[in-house]
Amino acid sequence: MSFVSGLLRFRPRSRDLPCQVVVEMVTDYLEGALPAAERRRFEAHLAGCPHCTEYLAQMRETIRLAGRITPEDLTPQMRADFTDLYRHWRSES
Ligand SMILES: [Zn+2]
């Protein structure tokens, strides 16, 4: 099973935060700006979601390379890739 088909087989659990919300929380999480309750939900989602875990890893790498994070670092390509995947899940479910 390829990595991509593995992703597409995965279904986020509905009681969790939607992946799009989690993605939008990543920068706050990395900056330590999330309230404790949100942080717990974020981490709970990550524990069961390989996509967001990967996204977080990408963001960490981006920050490591850039030394900081700016809105420009959230490249349109990264967001577009993730949004496409998210749409695919929704269209199948
Ligand atoms: Zn997710």
C-alpha cells in the first residue's frame, strides 16, 4: 500500500477536530500560543491522525530552516496539498 493510498483510506473520527482546523492551529501550537484545552484537543487529534502529524513535522522543518515562521512560510502549495486531500475525504464520505 502506497503512502498516498494509505492516507486516502484513513478516515478522521468525526468527534475529533477537523483536520483543517488542526492545520490552522499548527502555528499557534508551535509558538506555544494555544490555550491548554485547545492544546490537548490538538494533541489528541495528532495522536490519531498521520496527516496532521506529517503536517506538523513539515512545519517544524520549515521553522528549522527559516529560523522563524511567517505567513509566507505556510506556502500556498502546502495548504493546497492538504486542502485537496481534505476535500477528497469529504467527497468520499
Ligand atoms: Zn488530522
